[in-house]
Amino acid sequence: MKINKLIGMILVFTALLTVMIATPFASADTLQKSDFSQGSFAKSVDYYNYVRNYASANNITLPSGFANYHANTYMTYLNTSGVQVLYAGLENVTHNGSTYLNIPMQSIIMHYKTNESQDVIAESTFLMLMAFQESPNTSLSGSPTINDTLYASFSLGYDLSFLNATLPALNSQTELIPLTHSEDNLTWTWGMTYTNMTALWWRTYIDPSNPHSDSSIPVALSVYDELSFTYTLTINPAAQTATLTENHVIGRMRDLFIGASPLLWVRYDNTGMYGLLGRKLGDTTINDFIQNHGIEMSIINYQTLIMANHQTYSVTSSGENATQTETPTSSIATYSDDGEKIFNADFGTNQNYDLYNYTADPTESAYNTYQAVTRTAKAADFTGNALFDYQTTLARFLPLVVAHMFPSLYAKAQATISDMSKANYFYITSYPEYGGYKIVQDPTFTAYIAAPLATTTSTATTTTPKVNTSQTSSGLIIEVIIILAIAIAAFATITIRRKNKH
């Protein structure tokens, strides 16, 4: 009888959850070819609708079931002073038409001519947050390595607040930072903030020979105040540079659930530790727990650069090859194979980041400055991990915008940008001093551009190759786990409440 009740509860709450999350978080506009002839635009679109329309117009075969794919994305575009920049900030995504996930993926695609008038496409993507605990055998202190304990942190869009009044609202949201510019069109700003960001932590491994994650059950669930990305593009015609500054904000961790299963989870916040139903178990705060267990935070990014008639290569600040290596560095420069410097990534002023200690200053107006640790990473550490199915699928279709930004580089972009394993470099920026507090850092990326001309729209044409649509099918792991967790937790909550009434 009890088993039947549990099965019934699972079915009921699965149905409720399906209804609850069947609606995307943002209404979608339409992305069209004509948009790219404008000087700028900003809109929220279903990017997979754009893919479907493009595929239909160009006789491209899409994967089975693609009609149910939706990727609600905030996109901004500017075309000025000889530079084209497209930004894509993922709001939420689904591969089945019903279960939407908030995944904080951020991508920039830039087209420009170099000082020597060579065409470049530069693509940069923020992939994820990764928490870690160093082992005695770590190969680089302050950075996640193969010997450390690693946790991939993936945001979810589920509202779990209906489970119990004592639980925090676990409903990730997005806020859009509008596209604005200076009167001379040389400075542009835009971005996105994920607020109340709820994320599951999965034990993951960055062994290039066997990249994988434990998919049985997440080891933790956390709530961050925010994860914010503000971008500022500054074009300097005299210096012939276009500099993109990315202001990253990882908000303080407000709640942390730890346990072997949802029924045994303990919740930590800034006042102490609590059982699932709200009973206080002790005075150990979330910040105490993170510091006592040596948990540090990092972000994972990658960068790809392609040219029409040349190959590119990237080197670290010490002159080492940045591709497929694991090397500490403060910056990475990219060159054409004929020796021209075309791009530079600088990971913050003196590699510093600001840490806002909420415990010492609840207003978060004061901060301490610490040194970040940035290193290159092997692409194979991440590209073979099934947890990245949503990101790798979306990355396969990002080059389609190049067909309208600069068509003659579309074929090369499709062969390169669509495959994360072909990136010039992956890089990990980590924050050894953490404690679950707010982090702010500002890496900068400089493109070396030709003397700006009046804005023009490219009319070049190219034969459209077939899009690479191969994909994996492990995207349901997260949905199944969270549905079962909700059902079990809800069943336990209702059962206990009934007992308390008698």
C-alpha cells in the first residue's frame, strides 16, 4: 500500500512538474537574415527556430525530433567601424519541447579585418562554473586539476518552493541588460544576469582519456544570488583595437543542500544548518561549511579564432603553446601563421579579483582583492563529457549566423566553431579565496583591427555545406533525477504533515 502511494505521488508530482516547467521563461522573437544588415539590434529569440528556418531554406537535414528543440536566447548585434559582434546569452533550453533548463551559456562571435586586412572570426564561450576541493596530489595549487575533487555546477529552472514553506525559492530567473552605445558608436554595453540561480552539483572528472560525471544522483544543490555577465566593447580607431571587457559576477552562495539523497539533505544558509523540514540542526553556516571543506570556485571558458587564408596559433604569456596544454598563464596571444598578432586575452588587471565578504559586510559594498589562478586546459577534459550535451548541441548551430555576418567564412566556421574540441584554447580561471562569497573579475579581449571604414554589409556568397548534426542522447539524466527528488521530497513532506495532524 505504501509503495502504491509512493508511486502515485511520483506520478502526480511528475505531472505537476511537467505542467509547471512546460512554458519557457522568455517570449521568443524571430531572428532573420535582414537583421544582419542593420547597424545593431537586441532581441530575445528561439535560436532553434532560426536554425529550422535556415535549414528549410537551404535543404539541410536536421536531427530527428528537432521540432521539439527550443533555445530561448538573448541576442545583441552591432556592426560599426568595421567590426561585427554577435552576442548570444542562453536563457533556457529544451530538447523535448517541455522540460526547460536555465543553463548559463554565453557566446560572442566577432568578425573584423586585421591591421593587414585579413578577415578573422573570433568566438568565445563561457561554459560553466566548477567548484573543487584540492587534493594533496594537486598539480597546480588554486586550480582544479585531474587529481582534485571536482563538481560541475549546472543551473536549473525548476521552482521547488511549493515543497515546503521553510525552503528557499529555488526558481532561476534571467534579467537582460539592454544594448546601449555612446554617441560616437565607439563604446557599446550589453549583457545578462541570472538571478536566484539554482544549480545541481555533479561529481565530474577531467581525465582526457575518460572525461565523465557520476550520473546517479547530484551531490549537492546550491542557490547563488546571481551570475552576471556585462560586456563593454570599446573601439579605438587611433590604436586600431576593439577591446571587449567582460565583467563577471558570481553572486554569493545563499543556500547549499548536501546529502546522500533528497530525504537526507541538510541545508546550510548564513544562519546555520537545517533539516529538510526546517528544524535547526546547528550553527555551522554555509560559509563555515565551504571554508571548512576547502571548497574553491572556478569558471570554464574556451576561445576559437579562424581566418580565411591562414591558420592561427595561440601562446601563453611565457611563450608556450596554449592549445591542448595545461599551463598557468596571465594572458594568451593569438597569431596568424604569417606572424601577425590578431587577438589577445588578458585575464583581469594583474589577474586580480574582488571578493565581497557578506558575513563581515552584509551590504557587500566593501571588498578584498586576491589573485586569481588562470591556466589553459585540454579540450578533451570537457568535450567528451555527456553533461555538456545541451552546450555542445547549441555550439554546432552557432556558425549559422556567420553565413549572414561574413558568408565567405561560413564553411570554415562550420568546420571549426561547431566543434569545441577544435578551439584554440580552453582556459580555467579559479578563485582560491572563496568561502561562498560574491566574486567580481574583469577579463579583457583585444582584437587588432584595420583602420575603420564606414559600416558596410557584406554581400559575399558561399555554397552552404551540410550542417554537422550528430548528437548524443544523455540529456534526460538531469530531468529524471530532479523529478524523482521532488517527488520523494514532496511525498515525505506530506506524509510527515499528516502524521503531525493526528
